[in-house]
Amino acid sequence: METRALREALSADLARISGVKVYPSATNALLLDLAGSAERTVNCLRAASIFIRNCDSMSEHFRNRFIRIAVKCESQNSRIVAALTLANGVLS
């Protein structure tokens, strides 16, 4: 599957998670605005060996609410969505 199709599928799956806003992208990464703490989400996923980026180091305007997720293969994307769904429920 090409990156564009993988990105679109991942974006649609992530957009179904309550408290997550996905911004459109033409790159191999997605920017997400979280209702909760980006730092706590990153740490929660890191415990599951899933590494995503807290965007705070990119700009002070992100204010611990934005993360960036790289588009991976279909199975890894599914794993990211499942872990983020679980983390979102635990951290809410």
C-alpha cells in the first residue's frame, strides 16, 4: 500500500478516537491535537514500545496538546490506533 493510502486510513482511524483532532497532511506524518496531555500520552505509548513525538519542542504554541505520528505499515498503524485509543481512555 502506498504512503498516501496508509496516511488516509490512519487519519480516518485516529479521527474516530474521542478527544483527538487530526490535521490534514501531505507528508508521512500526522499532527494530532489532543484533549488531554501530550506528555502523558507519549509516555503511555512509550511503555508499549510505540514512539510518537510530543510537539512541544517544535513551538511553545503547542502547549502540551499536540503529538506527531509517523505513518507506518498497516499493522503498525493499527497498533498505534489501538494503543492511542486505550491511552485516551485511561488518561481521560
